[in-house]
Amino acid sequence: MRDLTHEEVRRLEDHIARREGDCLSFEELVILLAARDEKERLQAKVNVLEAAAGADGGAGA
């Protein structure tokens, strides 16, 4: 399975939010869980990059 982009994760979350109260199919649930995991993975990367940028900015000052 390929990695999802941030935009794809956001669209999936929006789609699921609109269907709140509806029953999800097994396939939709698997996709949603994969999207959530990918979002967490992307956020972890962002956190590392922001921390590195902060460290670089602090070192140069």
C-alpha cells in the first residue's frame, strides 16, 4: 500500500465526518485507520523538521 498524502488524509477525514452516524464498511474502516496512521507518521516528520529548523535557527543566532 502506498503512503497517503496529507491532502488525501484530510479528504478522507472530511468524508468520514460527513458520514458520521452512518455505518462504515470494513473497507472504509481499514482505509480510515490507514489514513490516521499516515497522518500521525506525517505529523512526526513535521515535528522532527520543525525541531531541526529551530535548532538550526538557534545555533546561527
